Amino acid sequence: MRDRTLTIGLAVFNGGPLLQRAIDSLLAQTYTDFVLLISDNASMDGTQLICEAAAARDRRIVYVRQPRNLGAMNNFQFVLRQARTPLFMWAAHDDWWDPTFVAKN
């Protein structure tokens, strides 16, 4: 797979109820040259299953499950440090994006 131009960083903890909608809206973007990097901060709800299923369906998703809760700030810093693309964008588990959001920005 060729290198992507954008990393969308999503740090999450117990995002289950809204997470699927957020992932689906990111994957439906008209701009598709991105990697969606999800760092699960040792969630205790259905977050892990949602992320693993999404990663199995779409090769743009990189899912990392932290072995223990790092705290919110450290989880966000982990995501940012892992980015290897020229561009970066934050995402949250409870956001919902218009399909052209990334392309317009």
C-alpha cells in the first residue's frame, strides 16, 4: 500500500455507543487518502469489538488497543506520535462528519 497523505487520529475510551457512527462517517469521506489511527485506551465496553471489526473491513484503519489505561492526555499524545503523514487531523468518537469535510479542509 502506498503512503497516505493524512492521518486521522482518534483517541478513545469507552466510546461504544457513538463510535460506529463516527468511524462510518470518516470512512465515507470523499477524500480517501488517509489512515484512520485509533488508540483504544483500554476500554471496558464494546469499543474493542467495534474497532476490530472496522479494521477488518477497511485497510485504512490502524487499531491499537492499549494494555492499560494511559490517561486521556497520554492516549492523545500516543496517537500524535504514531502519525507518519504530512497532514494530521483529530477526530473524536462522538463526532459525525459531512462526507466532504476532509476534502474541503
